[in-house]
Amino acid sequence: EDGTVFASGGAARNQIFRFDLEGGAASTPWVTLDHPIFAMALDGSGVLWATTGGGPLLKLDATTGEILEQFGDSITQAIAIHPEDGTIYVSSSAGIEIFDPVSETFEHFSDLRVGSLAFDNSGVLWAASWPDRGDIVRFNEQGEPELMLQFDTPADSIAFGKAGTLLE
């Protein structure tokens, strides 16, 4: 909400850069971690969460970049935080897992492997498939995907404009 933008990069993909809304050059990393960072999301309490391309889910301090805790293994590249209950949906080598940050436990949600996850403004989860990169699916509450779009070329990412913005 303060306009901070986080971006990952660097030769080992393990650096996080921090910008304000004006942007700037990615010259000095805000923090360099021992894990590559594939995707990040802020939860409702301001905690920064990150996926590591096959390692743990990271809980990061959004002020310092310090790793506060690590959870699980085989967490791949996608993350989305449920807008109502704060549960964290992540891609894994087995599909999609739901991480409960209160109980600090994972629950399997779907066997479909995905490269990107996003909630629409109704709280419904969508994804871009991976490694078969061309399908956009929407999930029902049981974790069953429904094909919504199919591209002839790879589709790697999905996002929804927030309600009340120009991209709504």
C-alpha cells in the first residue's frame, strides 16, 4: 500500500530489488538470498512470501528482506494469496498446494502443474498451465480445473486487475 515494488533477478535469480513507484535502475540489490526467487506476494499483514523454483516457501520480512521462516520443499514458481482467508496457494512438483500460515501446514489442492496463479475479483483461483504452456484454467473449490482459454503459443503468466482500478 505504500507503493513499494519488489522484483527478483540477478545472475543466480537470488537477489531482490526494491523500488518505489517511480522505478529506477536495478543496480544494488535490496537483499541477496541463498535461494533463487521465482515469484513473490505480500499478504494482508505485510509479510512477503516467495517461491524458490524447487525449494521451500519463504516467509520474508518486507522491511529488511530477512528470511523469517522456510516451509516445505519442491515449491516451484507460482504463488497467490487468497484475498479473504489469507491462505497461500503455491505450485509444486506435485501440482498446487495450499499453505495455511496460521497452522504452518500444507494441504494438496490439485495435481495440475502450473506456472502462474492468480485470484480473480470473486476469489476464484485461475492458473496458466506448465510445462504445457498454453492453457488458462479456472478451479472449482475441489481443485478441479476447467479449461477457459487455450493458446497456440506459450502463455506463461496470468493476472487480474484489482476492483476499483483502471484494470478492473
